[in-house]
Amino acid sequence: MTRIFSGVKPTGHLTLGNYLGAVCRWAEVDQHRAEALFCIVDLHALTVDHDPGRVRRLSRQAATLLLASGLDPELCTVFVQSHVDEHARLSYLLECVATDGEMRRMIQYKEKAALERKRGGSVRLSLLTYPVLMAADILAYGTDEVPVGDDQTQHVELTRDLAVRFNQRYGHTFVVPRATRPEVAARVMNLQEPTSKMGKSDDVGPGVVYLLDEPGTVRKKIMRAVTDSGQDVEYDPQERPGVSNLLEILAACEGGDPEVLSGRYTSYGALKKDTADAVVELLGPVQDRHKQLCADPSYVEGVLRDGARRAREMARPTVDSAYEAIGLLAPSAG
């Protein structure tokens, strides 16, 4: 059976972009067609300056929202990365296979390191090496498919390279995974800066719709979205990024095609109103279920505990095999 792995990093509140670009597909498609694992990758949140209490709160919130979005622990495995030691164990082995040049070529490292330096801060070594930990996240489970947005494709390619290199040097150990992408809204853009991704690390701002935003807040943000010069509603991501972003969001909410939808509209105002209505309707059930789960925290804790146990059982044989293949002594019995 096909195995899928993907995760969310608790560095900010989950956004509409996270939902339309990943979580919705996980719930509606992936958990039903494959053996799926979905992980709160909290170790990745430590690569930059952070508040420990906030990381814990966001990790719990992310897990709760994944369940509220329709992930079913009877169909898939939902867990927290740091609860499964095999991730860190395998990461070091893969660091011994990766090269410094590969790490420094990673686009996200270049961008985040430049931002840290601009702020006057130092760049943590973990920011450089975290793509290897991401590869370990994937390879530990014999993953076949990794559903990702466009910005994560490079990380999956690195994972493939490391798997092939390890297999060639030390014997076949890892499945070589492939990236898969949703057809629509793989990368939802910021409503105020439609050439930039709608990222959860943006914290606050009118350009980001969060899954827990009140309906009035959602409507206000979408109605104030930046559009483009001219009056025609056309789907052209290169020349008309603002309007195209709204059309992609609406298409993802309705299950339609953004280019076809553009023919419905003669004004930006009507497009914004329909997009706002669709987003509010889409998020309503998620927010209601989130409230129910928050009222029963023991349920979420139980899901994460059981998920970590299942994840360890799946990952340990592969990681133990990697330890043996690379030349490490097995621990003595007893």
C-alpha cells in the first residue's frame, strides 16, 4: 500500500494557505487512499529564535486543527515529531551522507539566513542542517509520496538524492519518495502582497487569513485584498497576481477552475464578496470542531500518544537497518 508522509511546522497559526494547499487534501483524499502519517514537526521550529511556551501552544493548536479539519486517527497517524526518537537518530546518519554545498544551496536557508543577518542576529547551525532532518522525517517511514506545496519541492529532491546516495554506498535501505502537488491553490498568496506566499510565520497582518479568524475578520481581509491595475477579471498569475490569487482561492473552495471562474465576473468587488463568502463557509465547520476538541483536551492527547506509538513501530525497523548498514554496532541484548 502507498505510504504518505507530510507535516506542519508550529511556527505560527495555521492559515488558509496551509488548509487549501495541504490539509484539505490530506483529509479529503490522502488519508483514504494510502497509509498516511501527518506530523507536527516541532523540532523544525527550533531552528530560529523562539519562545518555548509558544512552540508548545502552537504544536497543540496545530494538532487540534488537523483533527478539526477532518484527519481521522482511525484512518491515519497523527503525531508530534519530537515524540518519536527515530527522527533525530536518522537525521545524524543522513548528515554523514549530505554535503555542506547541498545545504548552502537550499533556497529557504538562503532566505532565512539573510533575514536573520539583516535583523542583526546569528544564524543557527540547525537552520543549515534542518533539510536533513526533514529528509529523515520522510525516509524513516518508507514514504512513497510527500504531498507538498511548490516551496517544498527542493526539500523532497534533496531527500531523494540522500536516499539514492545512501542506498548506493551502504546497500538498499530507503524507499526513494516523490513529491505530489494539489492541482489548485498549491501556493496561496498573501492578500496584500500577492507575489509572496501566505505564510503562517507572518504572525499578524491583513494579508493572511488564519483558520481561527472570526468571519468578520475573514471578510474584511478579503474585501481589502490588493488587486491589479485595470478592471477586467482575468486569470493570469504572472500579469494579474492579485486577481489570480482570489480566483485560485475561490476555485479551491468550490472545487472549480480559476480560469473558468474568471468568466463569471465583471468587477473586483463581486469576486471579493464571493471569495469571502466561500472562505467563511469553508472554515465554519473547522472552527466549530476545533471548539469541541478544545473542550476535550484528553482526546487530542490520546490521539497524539497513540500516533507516536504507531509511528515508532513503523520507523524503528528502517532506522535500525540504516544504523547497521552504515557500520554501527547493534546494542547488546538484555
